[in-house]
Amino acid sequence: MANGLYKTEGFILSSREAGEAEKMVSVFTKEFGLLRLFARGARRPRSKLNPYLNIFTHGRLGFVSGRDRWHLVDAEDVLHFDDALQDREKLELLGRAANFVERFHKGESKDEVFWHIILSFVKFLDRASSAMLGELELLFYAKALFVLGYLDEEKLFSRLPPEERAWAERVLEDNEFDEWFFPLPAVLKKELEGDIARGTELAKL
């Protein structure tokens, strides 16, 4: 990317302290994929950035190119996910999903499909019942690996009974998450668990 001010929506995956009062945040963005942004002075109480850099914040971000890294210069809220952030089980699930994205996404490249999957997942998680969480996490990994090219849908579909095949195709190829996905059929759930394990090992190579 050329020099200048860039603006995009982003979802903060992680944050760590850097220097005396700085933060380094990992953000999955709508326009630029996975970025790591340096936020100067963001830990100071009067910092204009500080209120908007909590993990799992969906915000609108402005950043510029520095000598060897991106510098965050502006931030504001877009959406809040109050239920998910106040529920320990949902918060832990968000943490695992965020770690998954940081480990397996290719990095700085526009990926609107993956962005939509992340945002739809978090929005659905915010209202999901506790009974849905295990299968919701499974579907997130499956959709993500499918988009990243580490899940072979043809092989998966070939192992499913005919009555589940069309349903599975629609679920995996839909970038949204919806109530009608749940509960997952037992055969599909078992096959997805195996394919996710194989896909994550392949993605590590």
C-alpha cells in the first residue's frame, strides 16, 4: 500500500503492551485483511485511542504507514457486543476464534468473504443460546477453513448421506450464521470434526 491515511472497519483480535504507554493491536479489517497496528500513547488515560482498543471491539480505524510498521491514528466504535463480552463462555469462545484467525489467515490482503464470516459469527454469538455454542464454534472453523482453501468440500459432501448433502452445501457456502443451522445433524458434525482437524494440520504446513 502507498503512503497516506487509510480508513477501514476492523475487529480487534488481540492487544499487547509495547513500550512505556503504547499498544500493538492485531486487527482483521474489511479492506486490508489481517493487520498489526502500533498505537502510540494508547495506554495513557487521556489517549483518544484508548477507549476503542479493547479486544473484540468492532470499530472504524484510521492508520498511516511508518518506517517499519503501521501506525494507528484514529478509532471509533461501530458496534457493541455486550452479551458476548459479559458471558464467560462466549468470551472464551471469542478468544479461541480470534487466535484461530491470527494463526491461519494469510495476512495483509483484502478478504471481504472472511471479514463477513467473522462479523456474522460475532453478531450471532452475541445472541446465541448456550446450547448452540459448541456447534457454532465448529461451524466457524469449518467456514473459515473452507474459505482459506484447507477444507475439501467435495470430499466432505461425498461422505454425507444424500438427505444431508444439500443442507451441508448451503450451510458451508453461506457466509451468514443463522438459527436454522442448529442442531447439526450427527453425521455432518462428526465429519466436520475430522475435516477441521485435518484442515488445521494442513494450514500449519
